[in-house]
Amino acid sequence: MTGTDLTGKQKAAVILISLGSELSSKILKNFREDEIEDLTLEIANIRRIDPEIKEEVLNEFYELCLAQNYISLGGIDYAKEMLEKALGPTKAQDILNKLISSLQVRPFDFARKTDPSQLLNFIQNEHPQTIALVLSFLNPDQAGMVLSALPPVQQVEVARRIATMDRATPEVLREVEGVLEKRLSSFVMQDYTAAGGIDSAVAILNRVDRGTEKTIMEALEEDNPELAEEIKKRMFVFEDLVTLDDRSIQRVLKEVDMRDLALALKTASEEVTNRVFKNISSRAREMIKEDMSLMGPVRLRDVEDAQQKIVNSIRQLDESGEIVIARGGEDEIIV
């Protein structure tokens, strides 16, 4: 057996084993519960890793990371040029093909390099579905700026279409790119490419100004309450707690049950944990540490529920004006 005979999950398991338990545990925190279960099962099934297979898998992982980094820096053309210089044209194309099929290199690379104001001029008169499609492929900061600049009625319609979007065919993507008179169609996946969805809408709405968010959310609550509620749940996640100033964190913690806080911190990053501990008394800090050690293994669902309770408190305090969540498109906060 060679590294090419392994499935994607098996390769991921090999990488996690190679990294060691401490690093792997931090990486696994970023996966969904079902993905963690699948990877844990794969890891458990691996009794021994052949050194040659391990080296082959790690090399492939390194090459894919290198290619993805080049793409982030300068786009697919730049990545292709750099990889050809380093590895030769055949190997470079092979790596790019793997990225396109497995990591889903996203279309509209040109748009992500365009100033939001210029991009707005390109798309503001397009059909809301077209605007939604383009924004879905932009980085959230850029998309948030464009969405904020649209008229209120158009904002709501575009946000709704992003949140309910599921798949876009290569033909549609190529047509929209053609309308914007740009290239990239030759690199679009010959398959259905994921676009939009609630996560995309949330990422964009998290970066628009408060007025835009309010306009969109109020309209969505009337038109589609379930969709609005699902978006609202994800608008500010627990790890975003580090974006609050110390005074706001202290205000939030007054509303939080200490057991919920101990449970919520079970999977929290070191940065979040340190910010929380910084803003409570030494006695409370020791009590929480003791609770965390005594509670033993806990269900991920219970941890997520505790984190959501805290997030709900944060949003309520933000809505009442007692704390301020820094948002894109707004003036700098003066403390």
C-alpha cells in the first residue's frame, strides 16, 4: 500500500498521529462533532504507520499547504507559476488539480483582489441573485462592505438569497464571471461548487454596520423567522469573546452562571480562557478550574449549549447598549 491508496480521512488521521496528541487536540477543536468521531475512529484503526507512507502523506500535505498559500498570496496563476518553478509543470498541475477537487478553490479570485467600492460599481445594478452569488465567494470583510453600501431593500433581498443559496453550477459561475469581464473560468470545478448558505450570510453580516444588520434582520424575522433565528444564533460565536474589551467581558460575566462558564471553557482556546480568567477574581478563577477538573468528560453538545447561553447574554447586552460589539463599517470605539 502507498499513500495514494489511503482515503482522505485516513491521510488526515496519519497527519494527526504524526503531529502528536497536544497539537492534534487543538486542531480537532475546529472540527464538527461527527468529523471528530470519524477521525477518532480512523486513528483508532491505525496500528502502525509505515515510515514511507507517513513521509508520502506529510509531503502531500505540505505541498497542498504551499499551493494554498501561493493562491492566497496571488491567486491561481501565481500559484501555478511558483509551483512550476519549485516542482516542475507536471507536479504543479497535479497539486492544483488536487486543490480544485478536494479543497474547492473558489471562483471569483479576481474579485477578492478588487477594492470594494470598485466592485460595487460592477455589481450594484445586477440581479439580487447575481450579487448574492458574487458576495458568497468574497472574503467576509469585503462582502460586508459591499452589502452595507447597497440600498436597504436590496440589502435584505441579497442577504436572504445568500442565506438560502445552496449550489451553483460551473456554467452559472462562468456566465457571471463573463458579465464582469474577468477570467478564471478554466479553473472552475467541473462539478457543483458550494456557494452561499447560512455560514456565508453570517460571516458577511458579522462585518456590516449595525444599521445594515438591523434592517436585514428585522425584514428576515418577518419574512422567515426560522432563518432569522438560525442566523442570529451564529452571528457572534463564543470564541469572539476575545474581541470584547475587558470592561464588557466583566459586565457579561455578571450575567453568567459559573457552572455554565466552567462548562463553556472546556473546549475554549487558550486565548479565550486567559481573557476570562483575567477578568474575574482569583477566588472565582480557582473555583472554575476546580469545577472543570471535577466534571470530567462532558458531552460536546452540553459545552456548546453553555457557550450559546453566554453568547445570548452578550447579544442581549449589546442590543441594550450596555456593551458594544465592534462591527465592520462602524466608527472606531473610544473607551
